[in-house]
Amino acid sequence: MFSSKKLSRKVVDEQLLNDIYKLKDEWMSLKSIIERSVEPSEIGLYDLSVAQSKYFFLLREARNRNLSALHK
């Protein structure tokens, strides 16, 4: 009924690193916008906090998997 594909560790690690790079760009972009804002909105600050939390969560996951998240 359900077919389960087992993904190789290498594929999962590559996807994790790609997600880390994308989240870092998103976080830095939001941070730049907030810093340039005269009066940042609560939603903007919330989005910044969420992006930062996701980024650090994925960095911890990379560390647990013994990956280096430095840019290629």
C-alpha cells in the first residue's frame, strides 16, 4: 500500500545544506529590511525571528550530522 523510499544519507545532507543556505539568505534579507525600517512592523519582526530560529535549528541539525555548513 505505502511504498517507502529510503533516501541516501548523502542526498539528505545535500538538501539540508541547501536549505541552510536558503534560510541564511532569507534571514539576512529580512534583517537588512528591518534595520533600514524607521518603524518595523510586528509582523516583520516576527518573520525575522522565525527565519533566525529555523536557520539555527538547521545548523544544529547539521552539526549533529557532522556536516560543515560553510559555503562551498
